[in-house]
Amino acid sequence: MSTKKETDPLRDHHQRSDLFERWTRIMNKMIRSESLPRDYGTGDPLFPSEIHTLCAIGTAPGINITDLSARLGVTKGAISKIARKMEDKALIERYREPGNDKEILLRLTPKGTKAYLGHEKYHAKAFERLGMEMEKLTDEQIVFLFRVFEVMEEMIDSTLLEKESSKKTGATHRETT
């Protein structure tokens, strides 16, 4: 007698389809959410890109633009633009270490620290339920989730590279014709 579980290909196909449909719905909601600013206690509504940049600086005071862009997975130009906006809002400041006139470093101002802590408080409340569910996971399930996220990130990175490459190729092609 076989102990191998019999699978129904049609059922498996529907489950996979439902899973990808849910993932697409979540991604669309995240994209929509990323366009909405929120006040984290400073009186300044901050877009998710701004608060996430601010939080990355808060967890790594003295970080430079290059390292910050790598950490967040965005271009140095995008980070520079966001940093200028946050500097104008008095949330961060640029500075140089004594004896190093080349490298510009970033740190939070007291107002930036207030926004950072407000975001941490917001996250703690928003992700409380998710955290409770995560506590129920076995080590093997956590490893599996990390692998799924890793594959998803690789797929997105690959898609972005293809789009950026074709964008550059298209621009070069148009320039030469």
C-alpha cells in the first residue's frame, strides 16, 4: 500500500492560481499604500519612501548615500532627492567627519528622531497580528518563507534589470536613428 499522497492536478492548479491572485492583490494594495503620506508625530506628512529612508538612517546613523541606496534597493539619485526633501523638512542633516572632506554622512535631527520613533510605534501596532502569526511558525516554515521571499525578490530584480536594459537599448537605438 502506497503512503504517497495522491494529488489532483486541477485542484493544485486552482490553488496556485488563487495564491498568485492573492499575491497580485497584495502587491496592488501595497503600491496604492506607497502613494499615501502619513504623519508620524511631527506635523509633516511623510510618504513611505521618505519614512523608510528616515528609518534606515535612524538604524544606521552616519550612513552615506551609496550605502543607503544599496540598503534600500534604490538608486543613489533617488536617495539624494529624498534626502534633500527630508533635509528641507529638518528631519535629517548632512555632515562630514573631521578629517574627511569627501564623504557626506547622514543622521537624524531631533525632529527626525521623533518621526522615526512614531513610525516604530505605528509598525508595532500595525504588525502586531502578523507578529502573533509568525510566532506560531516552525523554524522550517520560517526558512521556507525566507526562500519564497528570496525567489520573489530575485524575480523582481530580474524584471527590473530587463526593463532598465531595454529602456537604455531603446534610448540608444532612437539616438542613432
